[in-house]
Amino acid sequence: MHNPGEQHMNAVMRILRYLKNASGKGILFAKNVDHQSIEVYTNADWAGGNLVTWKSKKQNVVARSSAEAEFRGMALGLCEALWLRLLLQDLGYLSRQPIRLFCDNKVVCDIAHNPVQHDRTKHVEVDRFFIKEKLDDKIVELPNIRSEDQLADILTKAVSSQVFSKFLDKLGMCDIYAPT
């Protein structure tokens, strides 16, 4: 950091207070869970800094549109989910359920389902064809999700403390010293 100031110190102190108060936060992996499918939540923060695997990553190319940023995020999330599915198969867990890939960008989901290539989407054709192939093979599905239910926002946007707590609960975070 070239010129640290008071606002930076305040941000550090806020992070340290959160960590101190959340020392028992963790993910509890329950023995008898009804989930039978892998769920992936993807989101992109176009032109900004951009979950068993949790990742918030700045894309290493400049996206020319929000759709391109979303497609790149979806393709990377799908690759992670496919790897996780293979790992679970190696461990003897065979899921017959498709991977559920949640993206709150309706336009991107519509383009992913569209078999026709358009000039305005040709810059994302590799990611689009990869996702379309997995959709056609019924390996993945794109269920609708409302923006306010998009768990990936916790890693790409500033959210209120209420939304942050709600998303932590959805991610399975709990006090590991006193699980409920």
C-alpha cells in the first residue's frame, strides 16, 4: 500500500473486531444431510475486483461486457463443480442429480440455453459452448435465482450485516463450539 491512511486503519480494525467476535465460526459438516446435488453460485463484478470451494478471484482478463464477466465466472464455477463431482465419485459417492449452477443474470442464462450464435456474444463463445454442452448433456441445470438470494454476492459486493448473516447461515456457517 503506497499511502495508508486513517480509513485503512479503520478497515483493519473492523476486520479484526469481526474475527475476534467470530472465533467459533466454522462449517459443520453434518453426517445425515439431505442434499443430493452439488450447488454452485456464481457472480461477477464487471470491471471490479472479483464456494466446499470458496473463491473470490479477480479475472485475469478485462471483460468487455457484464455478460462476458458472468460467463467466465460461470465457466470457472462449473469447472470447480465438475472437479468436485469427480472427487466425490472417487470417494464412492455417485450423484445422479445434475449440478445446480445458480446465476442471477437472466440474460446470461437465456444466452447459455440459446443454440444460436450471435455476433454480440462471439467474444464469449468458448465459455458459452462449454456451458451449453453441459446443459444439453443434463450434467448441469440453471435454476432461476433472485438477486437477493444470490449467495455469491457475499464475495463480490458490499452487503449489509443482515444479508451477510443470512448468507452465512445459508452457507452452513455456525458456532462450531455450540452447533444447533
